[in-house]
Amino acid sequence: MLFDLMKERLGMLEGIPPESIGYRHLRNPSAPYLTWYISDETITPDDSGRVYTRSSEGVIELLTAEKSPVLEAEIEALFPEYEIHKHEEYDYAEDVFEITFTLTAIGKG
């Protein structure tokens, strides 16, 4: 559900070439690049054992050589139906800005 949605929509980004977008990690990346994954998924059953709610947390990590508010806004615009929590820091070891976007999806069944 969220996994397929993230894969589809991140492939539509114009600011990052498709070969610089990867699930979990990339080989020999150069900024800008983006990785994404599902960090947590919880299934809550009802009294009969059927799935009552499903909760997924998707993470998108954007790494850029320079801060890119335009690219950050483009990523956020891909997921208007989700509340996005954003965290950013500078990675001195890699010499890149790392912006982490976290999306939470909660649904029935």
C-alpha cells in the first residue's frame, strides 16, 4: 500500500534522476540522491482475528550537496494526503545535507 505509493510517486520527481532514487540504499551515490523504505508496519486484529487496522511508516531520505528548498517542497507535494514530519541535519562525514521525511499511513483492514 504505502510502499507501492512511495515507489510510484518518487519516480515522478523531476529534481533527481531515476538512477539516483533507490530502495534502502544506492551503490556509489553522488548528491543529490534519495533513498526510501518502510520503517515500521503494525497490524492490529479485531476480536475475531481479522485485520482491523494497518499502520505503516514510510521514510524518505534526501541527501544534497547544497540545501534545496525547491526539491524538498517537490517531495512534500507528492504526498498531500499524508502528514509529513521532516528532520534535517548536515552530515559532516559525507559533506551533505540530509533531510528525512516520515509519512504515517493508518487504514482499516
